[in-house]
Amino acid sequence: GEHLVVFTEGGEVALVRPNPEEFEELALLPVFDRDKNWNPPGLAGDILVVRNHFDMAALRLPVE
């Protein structure tokens, strides 16, 4: 759609609106408290799966 779901190196999931003029972060959810979260997220339907070397989480996203 009109937004990106981003998993950050710091272990947060961010909802971002793509804008070439400026960074537009709409929401930020801390998931892990470890650094070096380098794995790409996976999306299946409304479930977002994120992981690092030690942890894994499945988050249900609101879908319209």
C-alpha cells in the first residue's frame, strides 16, 4: 500500500511513509532489546515475523 514496515537493527518495527523529501516515521514498536537484528522480516497475511540470533516474535498487524 502506501506504507513500509521496517525492522531496524536496534530491534524495533517501524511504520514508515515513503517520502523522498523527508523521513516520515508514523509508529515505532520496540520488539527486542538486543543490537544487531540483521534478519529480514517475513510477512504472511497479517502476521509479521521478526527474529535475530537469539529471539523470534510473531506480530499480528491490523489490516484494512
